[in-house]
Amino acid sequence: MKIEMGESLIYSWLRHIQNCQIVQTNWTASTGVWNLLNRDELKQLMEDTNVYFYKKYGYAIYKNNSSLEQLLQQAEIDVIGMSFVENASSIMAVDIAFHEFGLNYGSKEETVQRVIKKCLRSVMCLLGYFGHTGGKVIFASPKINNATINILLPCIDDMNELLKNNNISYEIELIANEDFNFKILQPVVNRISNISDTNELFVRSVQMLNLFSKNEEKYNTMIPKTSVDRHSEDYNVQVSKEETNSKEYLIEEYKNLKIGKLAQTVIPRILNSDKITDEEIRLVQDKDYSKETFDLQFPLLVEKSNNFEKIRYYSDPIIIKGKYYYLCSQWYETSANNDRLYLEKWLLLHS
């Protein structure tokens, strides 16, 4: 079965970042064999979304599909992942598209309609063939031009509202452009050294690239750049400057992210790294420690099973060391209350 590089990246992302124990690429339904669950709900969703998008935008999103069965028969989801923690399970479906000059299935309107159809059909597949009453569907692309994304984003909101109105607890999310880099690409690249599965095409490609990069570094170190003695004071100053420059680059990498986006991007990655002990996971659930370390008024993490003020936390749970947690959302970046300084300090200490 042919696997594209983008699908391989998402496969690795679901396994190693989203902690999905079961991941499949190029998923299709065995429509002639499997029973279709929640048929009435799916027909109603198909009808409601068809009417809504035609009335509001003039989109005929199911124009080539005369029935629900025909729509689902044509479905292929790039990657599906399932995670299991104790007695709970969650499911996620991701479609990825990489077009060098920006996402393009024809005109801007045709492109948007194609994405809408993909997302809604994925929801129907998960609800109809897996029976999960809740989950997440993601459309991911490293490059979508502004003219297209400005049309697409309101449609993502529309789809989520329609799902809510139909009592379907699925969320549809768009991850594109810089979000794609920070949420998907960089977390996988940063974890490459801990991945040993030789079947992961994207991972092996990056590992090969790193291999030659290291060889180049090794060659460069054989050529004296300075006559400074390793044990001299001048050498220590030089190393200190290199470390400082490295840390400055790390902060520079995230400077365009707002504080909330920065927290959602780096905290799960760092807390899942080998550098973090179980004791630190316990500490970040302590209110006083979170205040001292992050200047937060609430614990940085709360376990999914605990009672807590949900309004103070992001709605999507994260998985840390195999357990579900909610991440505090009360980050501020003002002259009087700048949590960014605390977060960047913590980031540097754990990088």
C-alpha cells in the first residue's frame, strides 16, 4: 500500500505525540460487511449540513452522492489513531494535504467544499463504524493561502456548531501553516531520537538527514577553529557564549507565538520527555508550585478525573505519561502580569 510522506508524518505524530496505541493509514470501511451504527443520526447530519451550506454559501457539498451509503463507501481517511487509558478510549481521524503552492483542489470555493466534505464524512465514519460518540477530526496542511483559509475557517466553526446542534460530541479542527509546524512537525522532529520503529518513513528520512548532519559536525570539529586551551578561562567563556546563543535561538523560535499557544505547544512535549520525572508531574499539579514556577493562579495540570474549574482550563485533554490531564489556560502577557517570562525560563531549564 502506498504511503505518502505526509501520511507517514501524521502516523508518527499520532503514535508518539498523541500517544495512540493503534494507528492505521489509508483507512476505508468494509461497507458491504460491517453494520452501520447510528444510521438515523448520520442521515439527519447529512441532510442538515447539506441544507445549511447550500443556503449560507451556495455549496453543494454532497453533489455527487445520492445516499449516505454511497458517501461512506467512497470514504478514505488518511490516518486514524486510537488511544486507550485504563477503561477509557479516544479516537482521532486526520486527513493531510500538501500542495507546494498552497492547498488547491480547483477554485477557492471548490477547495473549501472538498475540505468540508472530507471532515464531515470522517465524522460519519467514526460514528457509524466505530460507534464512538465523541472524538476529533483534523484536516492538516502545511500551506494554505490566506485567501483560502479566510473562507475555510468560518466553515470549520459552522461544522462544529452543526455537530453540537445534532448532539454529536465530535470536534473538527484545522491545523495549517505555522500551527502545522508547531503542533505537528516540530514535536515529531524533536522526538526522533526516541523512536526506533524502522517502518516509519518520515522518521527514517529525518534520522538519515541527522546522520549526515552529525557527520558534518564531526568533520568540522576536527578542524581547529581556535587555539584556546579547553581548560583555560577563555575556553569556558567561549562555551558559555555558545550555550547562550543556543538558548537565545530557542526563545527566538517561539517569539511569534502568543503565550497561550506557546504553552499548548511546548508544555505537553516537555512533560512527555525523558527529562521529566514523576515527581515533577506531581509538582505541576500543585497550586503553590504552579504559582511560583509559572505565576499561575491555578495548578498547571489537573487530572481528567478530578473536579476542577473547567473554565480555567483548555477544553481538550492532553496525554502525559499515559494519563489524561487538562492544561491551565490562564496565561497573561501584559506589562503588569507577564507569565511569558516564567514559561520561557522553565522552557530553557528543561531544553
